[in-house]
Amino acid sequence: MDLTIPRVLMWQFLVGAVLAAVLWGVFDEVAGYSAVLGSLICVIPNAFLALRLVVPRRDHGAQALINAAWIGEIGKLALTVLFFSFVFTLVRPLSAAALFAGFILTQLVTLSGLLMRNEQDESNSDGS
């Protein structure tokens, strides 16, 4: 079983939590919870996309996977816009810089998933 997706989501959550703790300690609680919200705005839609891709489908063909990916990406985008809208309209006070820092840093963790995947592929090919 490929554990890359759960590992990336876990690392995204952890990076967001660490950033929030650092910003809370260095600045204040507004920066801390703003970073948490930014991180969650990234992690939750990514988890939605991941679920769309890994949940078993009745049709195992390539077209079914492509459809799941499209729906997952559209849902991810819609959730991201919705969550940003909610945060900007409902959360006061808010640190926009910390919010975007949490979102961007958490999103960058996705790139580490590619590295994890490449390492896993290399280790599997070495062992064959």
C-alpha cells in the first residue's frame, strides 16, 4: 500500500501546527490562529482531493480515474475559495500575512510528496 498521501497530509498538518506555534510565540495569538486557519484551508481541500483519488470505484478504468481527479480538483478549488471567503468574512481580528504564510508553507509540503514518491520508486526498483 502506498503511504505517500497520508504522509503528505500528516506533514502538512504538522508544518502548519509548528508554524502556528512559532508565530503565536513570536508575535501573538492572532498570528497563531491565523496561521492555523491558513494551514487548514490548504489541508482540508487536499484531503478531499486525496479521498477522491484513493476511494475504490466500481469502474477501475483510466476514464473513471480521470473523472475522479477532475471532480477532486474542482472540489479542492471550490473548498479553498469557500474557506478563504469564510475566514475573511467571519474571523476578526485576522492576520492576513500569517494566514497566507500558513497556506503557502503548507502547500509547499505537497512538493515533498513528489520527493517521497521518487525515493519510494527508487527503493522499489533497487530491490527488484
